[in-house]
Amino acid sequence: MSPPDSSRPRSDKNGSERAEHLAGLIMALARREGMKAGDRLIEQRLADALDLSRAPIRLGLKALEAAGLARGEPHRGFVLAKNPTSIAAQPALAAVRRNEQVYATIAGDVLATRLPADVTEAELMRRYDVTRAELQRLLDRIAAEGWIARLPGYGWRFAETVSSPEAQAQAKAFRAVIEPAAIAQPGFALTQEVIIRLRERQQRVFEDEIEKMTIGEIFQSGCEFHEEIIRGAGNPFFLEALRRVNSIRRLFAYRSFADRDGMRRHVREHLRLLDVLETRRYTEAADLMARHLQRPLVAGLS
Amino acid sequence: MSPPDSSRPRSDKNGSERAEHLAGLIMALARREGMKAGDRLIEQRLADALDLSRAPIRLGLKALEAAGLARGEPHRGFVLAKNPTSIAAQPALAAVRRNEQVYATIAGDVLATRLPADVTEAELMRRYDVTRAELQRLLDRIAAEGWIARLPGYGWRFAETVSSPEAQAQAKAFRAVIEPAAIAQPGFALTQEVIIRLRERQQRVFEDEIEKMTIGEIFQSGCEFHEEIIRGAGNPFFLEALRRVNSIRRLFAYRSFADRDGMRRHVREHLRLLDVLETRRYTEAADLMARHLQRPLVAGLS
DNA sequence: GATTGTTCTTTTGTGCAACAATATACAATC
DNA sequence: GATTGTATATTGTTGCACAAAAGAACAATC
């Protein structure tokens, strides 16, 4: 119909989009693990932690070096050049992949119901100007996160879980059921190591990182905390259910504002919960969790 | 390595695999709806119910006619030729699609841990002798059901939810938490129509169909019952969580034997539950549900 | 007025071949 | 002994042309 519009260049000439992405993953990991400047970045260890092999890790490391965040000597591997900070604060890695942007745009459009519940791939390809392959990866990811599903014929349907305005309250109600229940499960237990690791991380956040973290990171850290706790039930169904809720809550998170004080209080509750869990008073812990989840707090943040 | 084995014929000459599949869907629907011989099969209505358009429905109807299960007059549409019975009992439609078999085989292999947790697509293609496209559809479906997930690099990883031997008990524990809790949610409500429809269906199963149904069908009917109930909470997170558990329980179901008496008792409990729900005694209903779910019963059947 | 028959358009799946990314194994180096 | 460097095999992705499936609109029939 319209003139054969010279479509957007197939692949922009930034050679190393993937590499920068990997670099970001590595930095995020280093951050979570509380690594400091000077710590070694051991390929195999990173590979294991990220469920990859050394080849892609190495790409990421080279990108980190190019960005000045790591230093490498031949045969001696790489070393962190700076204390890892928020990725968002690293302009050198700011080449957020195009797909991320499209993802975010779609998420925004769905949340604002600017998209119909049922859509076809072709529609989306036109609307967001992506290739079929790119779109399919996106859709697969979204499907895995549980907010879109294939229709039997053509097209996809967004889950009501996202499109509805009450979704946030519903997510909260759901968590208020499963999280305390998980803790109250007969076999519930957390190893000392896990508790220590969680406490360290929360403490770090509490003491000096809250100010430097983005909303997304704070949210992520909260999710990981709760998921680690619920994992203690030893029942993957609880964990998986929580993961799904969280992946949807993440969509809302970007809209919520940063209330650093509220967050501090929130993290303090996490620490308190850990204390109770450590002494194995699980009934009490379940109770505490229930109250923790009821607190109003920052919209959408727990 | 081995001689270039003349691979399996691309597409066996059964022209209408898809059509038979659609026919099966239509019969299953007719069955669920309690239709009888002589009832009209209205294209648009079927299309709406199956989330498809009339084109594929029509294919299915023609296949049904070819199989002698429906009769069609020009310009007068199709009519059920026989009371719809178990699809398994319809040899004419027995051309279960090859993919179903592969699916079942994979499921079996995973349950019996004959497969490693991490697999690559190429491995699976070789092992089950399917094309890439076929395999991808299967994997997508399995991923949607939640028991496999893509790894960041190559390959896929089966969820521990399936591979572990305690999965069944864990599914039960999880349901015992969410189902009663859903009923106990503040806004819980079921419309009279839903209750009536459910009661009808359960009654039908109870009175004369249990004997004729396959394990899979009985299981399916149970799932639908519970899902319909939980939907009353108006919170899609509960519903979705239950759906996921059920799609995994379905894998186990095929291994369990048929205890028709246990099932009768089971269905009777469903009917009792409906009575309580009808009078809006939700606390009591939640209780009843909790007990219903605790009952040992047939392995894997609730 | 509802339903079916027919036709046309749009959308999606498929197979292939070149290409890119990842994994693996082993040698080299600290 | 652990870690990095390198080479090679394996695996997955992309774009394209073509085939098949699904959807939509409207006429024909009951």
C-alpha cells in the first residue's frame, strides 16, 4: 500500500549490544554479591552463577573493561575497577537493548489499556516496528512472565492480571495468603547460611545503598528476599507462584515513586523477620510476614 | 556418523490431521455442555466457545461428519449424530496427533527422570525424531504449562516441580492453602448461574457418566470444577496459580488408576460444597474445601 | 432474523541456508 | 591446582519465499 518504506536499519552498527547486556548482568551480580573494587571476576564462577558458559562471560568482561569498570591483565583475568553501583548510573553501559525499550513500551501500553486485550503478531510488529523474530522473543518472555497467552488461532491475549486496575490489590491479597502459609508449612526451614546471606544483603541496603539504588533495584532486592524466604518451604509451587506475582508486580513498580523512608522501615521489617526465622519460631514469623504484607507502604512495593 | 538415515516422511498422507483435532475439540465441548444426539452444532457458537473463527470450526465439523459423529444438510448446518461420548471411545477420531504422543512421551520421561534436567533442542529433536518447528511448539506449550524454561544460553531446563518425586504431595499442600483461602476472600461470590451449571455437570458425572469417562476426562472435569470455584474470588492470581498446579498434576494423572467409587464420593463432596456455597456460608465452604483437599483419595485426583 | 455458504484478505507457520552465539575440551599460564 | 587462553564442535537465530490457516465481510438460504 504505502511506498516500500526503507525500514529501520537491520542491526545498528553498535557491534556489541549483546556484550553490553552481558556486562550489565555481571555488574548486577557483582552488586548483589556485595563485591568491591579490586575483587577478582572469575570467569567460571560468573558463568555458573548466570547459567552460561565462559564464552559469553568473557565478552561481557571485555565490554566492562572497555567501559572502564573492570581491568584485565593477560593470563590474570579481570578485576573490578570500581565498587559496583547502580547500572543506571553507568552511562557507559547505557546501551539498553532496543528490545528492553519495546518491552517497556508494551508494558506501559497494556497497563494504560492503550492496547486491546486481543492482538495479532502482525499488529504488534507494525505498531512497535520490530521484526518477527524480535517480537517472538518478546512474546515468549512475556508469556513466561504470565501476562500474555497464545490464542488457539491467530494472535495473543493479554491476561486480565495486568489489564485490570485492581491488579495491584489482588497481587497483594494473593501474597498475603501464600507467603505466611509457606512459612507455616510443616517442613519449613532456612539454613543458617541463607539467613546470614539475606541479612547481609538487607543490612547493606539499609545502611548505605538505599539512596543510590533505583526503584527497579530496590524492588528487585525485595523480591529476591521474599522469594528466598518462601523457598524455605521446600515446595516449588509456592516459590513459583510468588515469582509469577512478582514478575507482574514489577510492571507496576516503575510507576511507583520512591519513598526512601518507607523503604527503610520496610527493610527493617525484613531484618526483624530474619531474627524470628533464625530462632525457628515459624508461627510467629508467619504472623509477622502477614502483617508485613498488609502494611500499605509505597504503592506496589513490598 | 551413521548412514544418512532416510528420515521419517515429512507429513504422513493423512490429509486432515488438523481437522480431526478440531473435531475432537468440538466433541469435547459438546460433551462438557451435555449436548445430546440431534442437537444443532452452530458454527458461530462453537467458534466463540473455542476462541476460534468459523473457518476452522467448519473443518472440524466436516471431519465429524466423515467420522459419522455428525450429520450435515446443505444450508442447514450440522447436527450431532450420537450422544457425545468419550473421545477415546471414538476410533474414527483416534488419529491423535503425533505431537500429542511426543508430548506424552516427554512427560513420561521427565516423570521417570529418564531425561536430565538440562536439555538442548537438538538433543530432543534427535531423541524424539521431530522437526525443529514441531519441537518448538511443544516446548512453548510445555513452557506455558510451567514445567520447562529456557536457559539464558542454549537449552532448556525442566522445572523441579515435575522432576521431584514429592511433587504430588507438594501440589496438594499448595492447593490446600490457596483454594480455601480463595473462598475466604472478602469479595468471594458465585452467581446463581455458575452454581447451577456446575451442579448440573457434577450431577451428570455422578449419575451416569463416571463409568464411561476416561481418567483424563474425569480429571479434567475435576479441574474445571475447582477452577470455576476459585474464580469466584475475583482474583486472577488465585485462578492462575491453580491452573498451573493443575496443568502439572495432569501429568501425574495418567499414572493413577481408576477408583470409580472413590471418585463417586469425591463428586458427592463437590455437590455438597455447591450447596454450602449457594447459601453463601463461605467460611463453612472454605472449611469444607480444606477437608475435601486433605482427603487421601485416588493418588493425584482431586 | 439467524445461520450457513462463499470469497477474499490477512496472518501465521515451515523449511532452508548462511550466520552468530554458546559450549566444550585442552593447552598455557599463573 | 586454579584460572585463563584458544580452537573446535555444537547449537540457536534470522531472513526469505512459499504454503497453510484463520479471520472478516457479505450473499444466499432457511
